[in-house]
Amino acid sequence: MAGHSKWANIKHRKGRQDAARGKLFGKLAKAIEVAAREGGGNVDFNPTLATAVEKAKAASMPNDNIERAIKRGSGDAEGATYEEFFYEGYGPGGVALYVQVLTDNRNRAASDVRSTFTRHHGNLGEPGSVGYLFSQKGLIMATGSEDVVMLTALDAGAEDVREAGEETFEVITEAGDMRTVREALAAGGVVVESADVTQLPANVVPVGESDARKLLRLIDALDDLDDVQAVFSNYDIDDSIMEKVLAEA
């Protein structure tokens, strides 16, 4: 996959999330609750929960919010029961979209996602239509010298290291190894810009300027839905086009 595209995607989504911090906290809390419910409330024995908590702290989510979410998930406090599933479809330019949903109301989520695809020039697909294009992986964005990043990451168990910009690298890991590799990089003096378990595409689709505008509007609209936890895509937008489109937003 093209490294610059993924890095631009991360920066694009981070900007949107920072602009809607209250909604972001709600989504982070959901992820923490589900992780605690499925694997227990102890971060030392639940890697998924540990990753969700680290992500929440990186977004400056208050500790009280994090602790309440863990208690709700582990059954120590009353809370909703969320189910996770994915919607699959296509956006402008034939780009695949894999939409992760955490919801306590499947009918509401289905209606919101379907109408959002329709309004923004997308097409909702059948189950299995695009899911096979994605694999769950750990993705770490790291800044440092190439030799240090590569040697440290690979020694710690990373699958691959890809250049994403000047002294910026994508470190790809198995989902369960992400935290170990991240900690090794940090201990080695590498700056970790972000670290998350994500869905990485097997290939990418180049997108021109006109379709890029429509596509990013669709992704933003999906991200704005309360029940949508994340939107994964296989687009490849050139840096110059990405910067121009974001400047117009």
C-alpha cells in the first residue's frame, strides 16, 4: 500500500476528531466498555482493553471517564450492551469502505449508515463484498532514523516497516503484537506518533481530485454517526490533492 496515503488518512481523521472531541470521547468509551466486557477489566491481562485505554489517554480523555467505562464494561456499573458488526460498501471512485459499528440499537445504526451512503454518492454492499480486502493489523506511525526504527521494530516482532514520509514510518504488526512493538520503539528512543489496531487493505485504489472531495465527505459523514466507531478504506489520494481538498473543507 502507498505509505503517504495512510499517513494522510490518519492526519485527516485526527483533525476531524479533534474538532469533535465530545463525540470522540463517546466512541472511545464504547470501545473501552466492549473490550472490558469481552476480556475483563484488568488492563494487565486484557491487551485489547490496554490499547483502548492508551488510545483514550492519547486523546486526553479524563481518567474518570475511562474508569467509568471500564466499570460499565466489567459489570461493576450499569450501562448499555453494545454489539459490534461491520457494514461494507463502496464510495466515489470505486473505493472500498469497511465501516465498524458499535451500537445498542441495530435498526438505528442500519438506517443511519444506509442513508449516509445514499446521500454521499456511495453504495452499501452485501456482507462479504469488501471485507475480504481488509486484515486486522497493528499500525504504528513512528518518527526516527530509518535504521533505528527498522531494526528495533523487526527485532520486537513487527511484520513490516514502510516509509511514509521524511523520517516517518509505518510499522505493521500482528494485532496482538502491537503494544509490545510500540513499547520497544519508545524504549529505543523512537517517537511514536500513533498506535492502533486497525483494518489494513490488501491493495489501494488511486482517487482523483473530484472523487476525493466526495469520498472524504462520505467518510466524514459516516464518522459523525454516533454508532460508527471507525471507517476503513483502501483509497490512495496523492498528498497534493489531499492537502488541497482539506484546505477547502
